[in-house]
Amino acid sequence: MSTAPPEQPRPCPDVSVVVIVHNDAGRLPRAVRSVLGQSLRNLEVIVVDDCSTDGTPAAARALAQADPRVRLLRLPVNSGGCGTPRNAGIDAARAGYLMFLDSDDELPYHACKSLLLTAEETGADFVTGEVTRYAEETGTEGLWYPELFADVRLVEGIRAAPEYFLDTLSTNKLYRADFLVRHGLRFPEGLHYEDGLFTAQAFTLARTFAVVPWPVYTWRLAAGPDAPSISSSRHSLRNATDRVTVARLADAFLEETGNADLRPAKDAKFLRHDLRLYLGDLPFRDEQWIAGFAAAVAPCLDGIGAAAHAAIPREQQICQHLLRTGRFAEAAECARTLDRPRIAPRHVVRDGDGRTYWGSALPGDEATAAALDITDWHLDEQPFATVPLRHEAERLGLRGPVLRIALRTYDPGRLLDGPVPISAKLRLTTTAGPLAVPFRYAPADGDGAVRTAEFDVDLRRVPLGLKGFRGWRHPVVVLGRLGLTRTDPVLAPVGTAPLQAALSRHTVRVGCEQRGAGRLQVAWERTGALARAEAAAPRLGPVPRRIRRLARRVTGTRAKQLAHHELCRLPVDDGLAVFEALEGRGYADSPRYLHEELRRRGLPLRIVWSYTGSRASYPPGVELVRRGSWEYLRAVARARYWVDSHGFPRPFPKRPGTRYLQTWHGQAFKHMGFDVPELRLAGPARQQQHRAMVARWDALICPGEEFERTFVRANEYTGRLLHTGLPRNDALVRWNDPAQRDRAAATLERLQIPDGRRVLLYAPTFRDGARDSGASLRVDLAELVRAVGEEWTVVVRPHYYERYTVPRELGHAVRDGREFTDLNDLLLASDALLTDYSSVMFDYANLGRPILLYADDYEQYRTAVRGTYYDLREIAPGPMFSRTGELVAALRDLGAVQEEWAGAYARFQARFNPLETGRASKDVVDQFFCEGRAPC
């Protein structure tokens, strides 16, 4: 008689991933497979079913049968939240590390392994990483608080970085099991937003926590209402009150554990994140809901210190005051302006002392006056581009296909007044093109702060294309004066049913967007044959997917590579040149000035420019092709010349008959090419790709020996060097010519710089790992404006990888310079440059004007992953600052600063700009384009 061998115990996993699920049979397998497919194989998945009543139990059993790493738990009754199933998962976990995953989300491939390696290397109590938010409806992605995840770091407790209270998710973290056990960390049960308390406790109790900058969690935002998430159910009053309850439990925890000093940081998080979400929803809630929410949140607000309240935007402070004082309709009106500095209040009132207040009546007591005072917004001093306006569609009517709009524009800064008339039009744009409807405002009544207009929009005139259009768009009001334009949203009436009309092949609905500021929204649905064709696609099963794959093959990169190869068999067009700058972002950089020199000489060249996005910066008469299009493909395949400042797309090799001039975009301060660890340590295939890109260059503009020592060497370029200055710097060297003076004057007029003000151009570079986060704008602009705003106007020009919005209270003294595609416009118009590590400092030295360096993160920047070629302290042409106060002192005595730094400035100019004579464009054309041409 034989006996079966005893079952061998399973090895202890490295990581336990707790997946909680309730009635989500369709998405659970996707979530679990994202764990089972991890690059870390030694893990377990604990599926905790919160007493589902659909097919979830069967789906979970199938997953467990298919892979022994899956374990199942089923709660006997539904808990109504996420805390109870997560706690059950904690109790069941066998590994030394834990993660949590919701059944509608996923883990990226290396999430577990990368977090585990970081935890073992650092010894941190937990590791937190970036979250990708994926919107299923649109297919778009965004990052969760990217400024928190800019770099790898080990934080010695939350007091060293209290901003991490904003990282409220429990699911983007890997926890040491013994850390959770040691502190008895559990999720609160019977509450939504249990993450908020759990993570606040974890951050407070952790001796150290580590941060990684790569995505470790994919948060999928569901496309339909069939399976709404808790975070998308803010319309429920319980949802709101639970979040407030969690905040108060966190307050109590901090008090009871002797960590009350952390309350200000936690309070700032509550105001900035939790409360802000619900305030933004007020326009879409009825008065009963708002009253209930106000009653719940008032005790929480009463316990928050003045410093935390003062740190949030002024319009949010006003909204909170209106909410707490029972002015619910006004609070909802104010909520539409949150984080939207160009949307004005409906009414403001001014007293005899020059103070300005939110609302239509002067405040009756000192507390209300302090709460509603908006004098610091300087509404009467704002320029055309940023003065707040508020366009509301007061009434909407739809008669057949004609939309009647009664527009009411609130203009507290009196932008619409004045001797120079303003042009106005409503613009509605689809993928097929725009419709513009001009209109006129009625004569102003009273003080002119409110203007009205009434006009018709014939929806039949909106371009919809041959295949029709399905989707929604938001009309905007475009105002123009003296060549300047501004575009603003139109707010729609809230709480009214959408209007509907039948058009040819479409149904159109007009109403209010149910989120954000509540913009006017026009939505189209196909009807008739178009709708039948659209509806038939899902019934074809796998056919649509094959069709989509085929379409990608026909129109994708691989197809274009093959087409490019075939097009290269055609003869080279000796008269064709393809130009692009900033990867197609506009008419700028050295290619612009070479183009102008070629036009001046009248050489027989047909110059085609590539573009991405807006075409506004290109002058009339310039031939354009969209970068990456089939027209672009044909142009680059047949052109005799390629000219650009960055790099033509890698998939398209250069044919032997084409000559490629690489102008590059400036001197190198930070490491480039193979000096960057990411490339130096990459595999052979990636390195060969880079070498192939560089090998396409037939000539490279070289502005001096330093450029050879850094950029040329780092990219292993061995081709021809054109020893000239940079063509883009010709305008700077010749700044005193009448044409350049006129250009500077036009820029000042466009920026609306007040007479007598000097211009400080603030142009920082981006930070690796923190693109589009705002991290590069490090100067305290509010402090700077308070100190020197009467003498200086600051023009902020961030790198195009960065984002920035001028705050309301700074619009009178700060301008957004991003609309100027060619940076030379701003360089010529400025009186001084403020930068950090940007190569713009090398260009600006050609003007001979002061250069100031704000380098508060210099040690971190120079020792970060990329590194720098120079010690900025040794080469600096001007003073380096780490505090805004130091910068203020320098601006107040700029003459003395210039005198002190004159020697260093001269050495800097001689070292980095030895060939800048103002003739670079001519010299490059002579050396590159005129070979074999006579005359030229």
C-alpha cells in the first residue's frame, strides 16, 4: 500500500499583495494578472472578496486554480468599505513586505521588484512611488503629485519633508510587515477614505521612508457609471462627511501620540487636497447638500491654524468663508474661480480708502472685511492678457439648429472700457476646424463692470467633417485689441436640462459641463447611417481589433519607415530644404535666422518648415508641414538640405544626397550625450541608436572651444565643424541696431510693461525627473513682487518642459513669457536676466546686461544623476543667490552688482562666446549653402 508524499510547504514569498474586491468580476482578473506577471516572481496574491454577489467568487477561484500563488479569502458579510478587507489581508499575509491593490487598478511590471530592492537597500519602513492616473474614457495619463516623486530619496521622518502628507494613497507603497505589526497599524473600518488615516499614521510613525520617482501603481479611472469608484462618488454627502471624519481622526491621532507639531502640515494637506475637491463641486450641488457639508466641515476648519489658512489661494479662503457663514449661493459662485485666476468674481466693491472686496456690498464688520479683501489682486493694474473676466451664458435657447446665447461678461478690472475698441467673437472648434461668430457688446450701463451681448450660433456651420463627429467641445470667447488676443471659457447655467436639436446626420446637445468650472458644452452624436456604422463595429467581435491593428500598421511608424525608404529612391530635389526648430515648436532659434539670411540673398531654395501644435509663430508666406505627417515624410525624403536645432526623427535615415546641418541650441552646462549616465550605461542597441543619430550630421555649428570640449566630445561627433557663432545670437550682438530696438519695443508693448518699469526676465531650466511639475520655478515671486514690484516687471519664461500660471495677486507685476516662441524677443526687451543653470546665460552675455543666478538647489543639481561640466561658482558671470531676499538686495543696487562682477562677466563672455560677431548667419550660409554656388 503506497501513501502520497506529504505536501511540501510553500516557500515564504518576498511580497504579499492584498487585492480587495467587491462585485468586480470583470476587472479582477486584470488586476491579479498584473501581479502574477511581475518581474518579481516570488510573491503571493491574497484576494479578499468583500462578500460579492456577482461572478466575483467564480473569477477568483479560477485565478487560484490557475496559479498556486493566489490565495482566496471571503468575508461573511459586506463591510461597506475598504478597511475591513485590507485588514483581513494584513492578517493573512505571509511575506515580510506588503502591498495593496484595488481590483479595478493594476501594478506596472517592475513595481514589486523595484520597491523591494529599494526597501532592502535603504532599510526604510516603507517605500512610496509615483502613481499613473489613467482615464479609460479618453486614454490619457497623468501623474499623482509629480513634485513629490522627482528623485530617489531617503527621508528621515515626516518632519524632514511634511509635504508627503499629500501622498494619501495606501496602494503606491511597499510596507515592511514588522513595521505594521510593531505599531499595530490597521485601516479604520466602516469609513470611506480609510487611506487618509492609515497613511497619516504610517508617515508619522516611520523612522525613515524611501521615495522612488518611477510609477509603481496604475490608478484606472473608469469610463462609465456601471462601476463607479469611491473617489468618483463625491456627490454622496456621506462620501464628503467620511473624508472630514478621517481628517479629524488624524488630528486626534497626532494629539494623542505627542505629534501635535505636525498638525500645520497635515492641516495644509486637508485644505489643499481634501477640502479643495469638495469646494470645486459646490456649483453642482443643491443648497441642502451644501448646508450639510458646511455643518460637517465647520468644526474641522475651526481647529485649523491661521498659518494653514493663509497658505492656500485667496479665492479658496473666500470660498471657505462664504461656506462657513451660510452664504451658500455665493460660495458656489466663488467655487467656479478656484485655481482659475483669469475667471473673475461676479462683483467687487471698492471703499473710499482704495480697498477692494469680493461681493456686491461693503462688508459690515472687520472679520468679514478681512476675509473678503482682494485689494492685493490689483484688478485695475492687470494687463490685457491676465486681467480676470467672467463670461457667463446667462440664458440659452435652441430653435432648430440655431443656438441663442445671452452672454453676460463681468469685468471688474474694466478691460472692456477705454478709447480703443475690443473685437469679440465666440469660437467653437472641432477636429474638422473652427467656427467663429463675431458679436458686439451692448453699451455699458452704470459703471461698466458688467457688459451684455446676445447673438446666434448656427450649429449647422460648425465643421464636422465628411465622417461626422462624435464628442464634445467647449466654446470660448476671443477678445482682441491692438494686435493682442485672449481666450476665455464661457460658463454655463448650472442645474438646467441640456437643450437638444437634430442636425444633418447628428444630434446636438447644449448644456453645462458637469465638472470643473462648469463650462458651456456642445456635444454631438452621430445619427442615421453614421450611427449605424458606428454601432455595428462592436457586434463584429474581433474584427474591429484587427482593423485597428491594420490601421496602425498602415499609418504607424513602421509603415512610414517603409514609405520613407521607397521615397528615397526618388531623385533628390536640389531646391528643397526642410527646416525645424525646437522639434517643430515654432519659428525660432538658429534655423530662423539662417532662413532669413537665405531669403535676403534670394537663393533658389524652397524652404519648408515643420510644425507641431500651433502655427501662430510662423510668418505669412512660410510653407509648413506637420511634423510626422505624410507630407513631412515626403519632404524629408527628397530634400537636399535638413536644418534643425535638436534632431530630426530617428526612424527616418538621411539619404546620401541630403546634407544635414545641425545648429544645436546653445552651449552645454549640464552633461550631454555619452556623459549622461542614462546613455553611458545603456545597452549597445540604445548607444548605437544615438551614434546613428549623430552620424547623420554633415556639419555642426561650433561656437567655440568649450563647445568642442563638452558637447562635441560627449556625442562622439567627428564630422565637419563650422567655427562660427550661433546664428540666433546675431540679433543679440547687434542689439543696438534699429531693427532690434524696434523688436524690443514691440515686445514691451505686447507684454504691456508700464512706463518706467524695468524688465527682469526669469528663465530657469527644467529639472530632470520633474518635468511639468513647476519645480524649476524656485524664486518666491510673491516676495519679489512685494519688494520690487513698483520698479520691476518680472517676465517668467519657463522651459517648454515646464508649466506655470501667473497667480491672481501677481498679474500686475508678473507676465507669462511663454507665448513668445523665439526667446530673443524677451532677451532683447529685458534689462536683466535671472536664471539658474540654463544655457540662456551664455546667449545673454552677448547683450552685456546683468545676469543673476538663483541657485538654491545647486548642490543637489550638480550632484544629481546628470551632473554638470562646470562648477557654476567658478564661471558665474554674476552673483548666485539661495534666498529671494538676496536677489531683492541685488536688484535694488544693480549698478553696484554690475561693477563688482564686471571682470567675471568679461571672462565668461570671452570664454564661451569668442566667435559671436553678429555675422554667424552670413558665415554659416557661406560655408554650408554656398558651396558650389556662384554667385551666392
